[in-house]
Amino acid sequence: MKVIGEKVQFVSGDDAVCYGALLAGCTFFAGYPITPATEIAEGMARLLPKIGGIYMQMEDEISSLAACIGASWTGRKCLTATSGPGFSLMQENIGYACMTETPLVIVNVMRSGPSTGQPTLAAQGDIMQARFGTHGDHEIIALYPNSVQESLDLAIQAFNLSEKYRVPVILLLDAEIAHMREKLVIPDDFLIINRVLVTIDTKEYHPFRTGFTHPGSKVPEFAPFGSGYHTYVTGLTHEEHGFPSTTDPHAHDRLVRRLSEKILDDEEALSYLETRFCEDAETFLITYGITSRTALAAVKNARQKEKKVGYVRLKTIWPFPKKTLQHILHDAHDVIVAEMNLGQLIMPVREIFGGARNITKVGGEIFLPEEMERVM
Amino acid sequence: MIEIDESLCKGCYVCIEFCPLEVFIISDKITVAGVYPPHPEYIEKCTACKLCELMCPDFAISVGDKK
Amino acid sequence: MLPTIFCAGCGVGSIMNYVLRAIERLSLNINKTIFVSGIGCSSRIPGYIHADGLHTTHGRAIAFATGIKICNPELNVIVFTGDGDCVGIGGNHFIHGIRRNIDITVIAVNNFTYGMTGGQLAPTTPRGSYTTTTPYGNIEHAFDMAHLAKVAGAPYVARWSVLDPHQSIKSIGEGIRKHGFAFIEMLSPCPTAFGRRNELKMVRDQWEWYKNNTIHIKKLEVLRATSEEVEIKEAEKKIIVGVLQDIEKPEYVSEWNKLLERVACTDR
């Protein structure tokens, strides 16, 4: 894509996210400035008009996500980007996007919190919020890169998954990855997945019926507004025809279970992890994002001292890769989770390995290898 | 010439209030919804202005054209 | 789908009737028309119409509608909102939608209360009124929604009560045809949640209240030109109805498309 420029560049994580979005086919961005995600808005403001796309600066994060949802329903791939305080504001509409099965990608460039916190410094404190920030029973997909290159690659993947499962996908970055500059290679070949469009006769059409045109699928086919299919979309509990059915317990049960199952059924396929030095490992160090870069150095140092330590890096945070991790940690003697928060990912890890230890660091400075080696 | 769909009528009587020629009365027949619907008792006075059809909040009235 | 959930005597059904008639008169293509709504009784209207509909979160309908319109400008985007939905929780999106001048038509049903939840205080509740959360009388001042829209710069602003079917239908049509943000406020009775507590339980009483407490803008202009100070001041206490603003102004989608013509690369 010519507007992206040279094949090999030296850019920031935020820039890489912009490129990834464009390559995936994103043509709409609505957002609001917030450190450290502002550069994504600025990048999209510069790039989207060049490809005939649309950049909108809305009055707050709530309307940013609302505009993205409206735009997605006209058939476009949409992006918004924010950080902690803005992500908190978006929660109601994230729930709306889950309930209405609206594909879109939300980037949360995490900064130190809670509240206004440390706007320019990194943290990994929104892990649980990405999963449980909005009310009610729902599932979400959240991906977390650890390099500028991976910010582009996982941005493309985020769009693909949002289209495939018709669910909002959260791309978690930390402020370090967002603002650091590294070598980026623009890929020539990559997979693009688009939402399945409805093709049956309008008289046969039920907006939220699944398994009819495509047997076995739990994701409904999509009819963009203006295509003649007369789709009614609501955040109220609804039946297959789309209209509200709020007092029928079976309708609600059917709906929310399907919304969960469409993602959880594919948990293993969605579990993207990186493992190194794990074949004979007795101690496992589990990390994600910027922390994983320190962890790799720590594990390599430990291995030089002949300690049997394995490196596990999560690229998928949600759905939590439970089965895959269970397999990896099967013969583990010791499990350590290192994270830049007061202990969030440790919770689902302890469901698999009850005695997992947690080393935590907050304040904005990343871990040093010796801080991790000390506990091994 | 004036048809009232009793399954839709809620008995708000907007039609009775607004008819300029006082064509309607409240009938004494009760519907399954517990409503006494309006009845065009003085149909011969109707000029087919269609205000009742226009203002009915429940789309319960259809007015044919004046013969 | 019918009968609707609206109470007997509620104005929302009539307003739905007027909007559908306006659409019919304009021969709008229903396949290219989308109804967006927030939360509340008025926002249930799209659920009764065979067309694309987006029933969104409380107060945010204008933001959702903005995303739809700019991405597919050939769609006729009509928003249903209530007084609380529009200028309570939705106040920020209301003023910015107008500021941007995005080409949508907003029908705001004003029943002076939060009806769906049982009749609480709303930003438009008249001073002194009784609601479930002002059991001793409302001490707050009420917003004048249409005036806010006019001052914020909406190119088309009108206000009617449900008493005026022909004027309402005409204004709704003019709003839809307007290239820019059109705001039509509809004063609507809520016998169950508001009327009952304020001696306006019967539809007849509410309509008497509208007749005595509204004044047509043209009549007010005549009074201002010809009457005594005292008479003018009395008249100005009333709610002004009519077409309050009808101007031309550059519209957001058109302006964006002009920008794209300047900037977009042919070789991407």
C-alpha cells in the first residue's frame, strides 16, 4: 500500500498499529486524544483521507465508540484508540457491541492507573478490565503484542478475528511498546478475513439466526444498513428476528450462551503464545507485553546458570488460553507470573496451577532481569 | 367508511376529542383488552377529513374517502 | 408487533404516525432509511417499523447516527430521542452533532419527564412540577430544547405539539429534506408518568395546557411589533412553537468529501 511508504521503516508501536489497520482494510477511525494513544489518532488522521477513508474526532470516548459501531453497521472496518480513562468510558458501548455482534477493533494503550495516574508511563493494569469492564455475561478477544512489528501483525489479526466472530477485539499495548521505535517490515502477504454477508432471500432473513445458511456456525451472517434486509439491532435481549424479547428467560439464555460459545468453542485456536526453553523446564516464567522482553533476558541468564527455566509469553490474553497453558504447565514444579500491576493475570493462572507465584512492579519502570532472576 | 381495529384500540379517545363534526361516541361494547372503543355513530356527518386516522396513536382507524 | 407498548393517550404513537406520513409524502426509499434511537419510550418507535433500525445506548443516538451517515451518505438517517435522552445524558452529543452539522433528522419527543422509568425529574420538567423524584415540587429550571438547538446553530429547528398533525408532518418533511442537522421537538403528553401527578391525567387536560401555554412564533412576532410591554411579557412566558430556524450552512459529509477530493491519492 503506497501511502504506508517504504517496506522497511523505523517507527513507533502506535505508527505500526495504524499501518496494520490500513492493511487489514480499516477505512474508519473515530477517537479522542489521550496520552499515550494520541499518535494513533494523528496517524489515522493523516493516512485515512489519502485512501478515501474517514477520520472523525468525536467529543469524547463514548461517542467515539458509538460512531465506530454505527460505521461498522454500514459494512466498514472500524478502529478507535484510547487509554485507561477513555477505556473506562467506553465500557457501556463495548457491552453494546458484544450484544449486537458488531465487529470492530479497540486499541487500549495502557498507562499507569487507576484514574489519571501516570499518563506517560507504562503499566499492565487493564487486563481484567478488558475482560470484565462491561457489565453482564459476555466474552471478549484481547491480543497483546510485545514489539513494534507485532503491533502491526496483531492489529491485522485483531481485525480478522473481529470480522470472523462478530465481536469487538481489544488490542492491548503498553505505553512502552506504543512509544518505542523499532524496525518494522511491511508484509507483502497476509490473510484478510471479512464478515460473512447474508445472501438468502429477504423474506427468509432473520438477523440473529445462526446455523441456518451455514450449518454449525454460531455467528450470524451480516446485512449492512441500506442493503434492503431491514435489520433491527438493539442492546435489549432479542430473539433471532432481532426484536426485543426481554421477559423470556429462554430467549436470554439462548442468546448469551451463544455469544459466549461462539468464542469459547475456539479457545485453543485463539490461544496465541510464544514458548522458549520449555521442553525440559521445571520452572515457568509467564509474561506478556513489554515485561516479556525482560523475561527473555532473565530466562536466558538463568539457563546459562543451568537452571531449568521456561519462557512463556501470552499474545492472547482473552479468551484466557486455559487448555494450552494446562498442557504446557503439566509437569511444572514452579510457576511465576511477572506483571506490571498488582496482580491480575495471576488469577486465571492460579486456576491452572494453584501455587503460582506473582512478582509485581508498579510505578512506570519496567522490570530489570535481575528482579526476575532473584525469584527463580 | 370508518373502520376501527378493536385489537389495536386502547381507548384514549383522541379521535372523539378531535373530530370536528362529533361523529364518534364511546360504544358500550367492551373488547378483550377491557376497552370501550369509539363508534362512528353519526357517520353521515363525516367529511373524510381523516384527522382521526392521522392522530390515532395506535393506527386503529381507517377512513375511506367520502362517497 | 402492534399494539405498541405506549400507554393510552401517549403522544409517541401519534408522532410515529406523523413521521411515517412525512416519509410517505416525500416518497423516501424505505430500504435506504435508517431509524436510530436511544433509550426511552420514544426510542421504541423503530421497533415497530419495517426498516433498518439501531436501538442504541441511553443518550448516544446522535453519535451512532453520525457514524452511519458519514459512512453511507445515501441513507436517510432519522433519530428518535426523548427529552432526557437528548439533553440530559445526551446533552454533549446533542450540541456537538449540531456543531458538526451532520445531515441527520432528530425527532425529540418532549414529555417533560423520564417516562419509561416511571416519571422522574428531567431537564425539561417545568419548575414546580411534581415527579417521583421531586415529590415536593421541582426547584430546577427547565431547558428549552429547541432554543438550545437554534443557538447551537442547527440549520433547521421546529417545535410543535401533537395537537398539530399537519404542521408536524410538514416540519418533519422539511427537516428530512434539509441538508444539515434538522431538529424537530414534539411536545407530547405522558398521562401515566407525568400527567397523573400534575393534574393533567386526562388527554383533554394536557391538550388544554398546550393550547394555553404555547404560542406560535409568528403570533409572537406580531405581538412584539404591536402590543403593550405587559402583554408581550406574558406571551414570552409561553413555549414558542413553529419553525424557529431555517438557514443554510456547510454540512459535515459534504465538507469531508471536498477534503477527500483535495487529498486522496489516486495511486494508493
